[in-house]
Amino acid sequence: MIHMPVALIVHRAAWQDIAGAGFFNVVRGHVDRGQAAWFMIAGLLLLLLGAVIDALEKAQAQLPLGLGIAMLLTACCVLVLMPKSGTWLLLPPAFALIARGLQPQPW
């Protein structure tokens, strides 16, 4: 949840430009606006993913091993491209999901 407020603070000038330009079709040709938009979109997607995982855990459902592996691989790819980023914070939940996915489930 921290990602979205940080997106608005860190990319404040870009969001002001986006708002001033009317939001629609205002990113093309503006790297700073694109970065701000993708930063916000990534935060929203992570929030949704967290909500789904939370609901599955509350329902005591089996978490797919592939989910943790996909998160780990995604984090590793992003870390290769941008090692000085908050992507390191995806590693603990990725490993936790992998550990959960490896646990045998009683049927």
C-alpha cells in the first residue's frame, strides 16, 4: 500500500503534468510520465495480488507453487535491470509462497 502514495510523492511533477494535460493519451513521448504511470500500475497490481493471496490463505486454500516461482523470477528479472529499487522487497513473499506451495496438503 505504500507504493501508491510514494508514486504520487516521488513522481509529483509528472502527475501534475498528467493531470494538467487531461489524463487521456498523455504519456507517449514523456518518459517521466510513463515511469510515474507504471510505478502506480505496479503498485495497484501488487495490491490486488496481495488481496487474492490473503483471501486464499483465509480460505485455507492451496497456494500454487507456480505463483511463488513466478514472483521470484519476475523479481530476479527486475533486479537485473534495476538493482537499486524496491524490488528486493518481493523476495521474502516470493520465498514464503514457494515454501507454502511445497507443503503437502491434506486431502
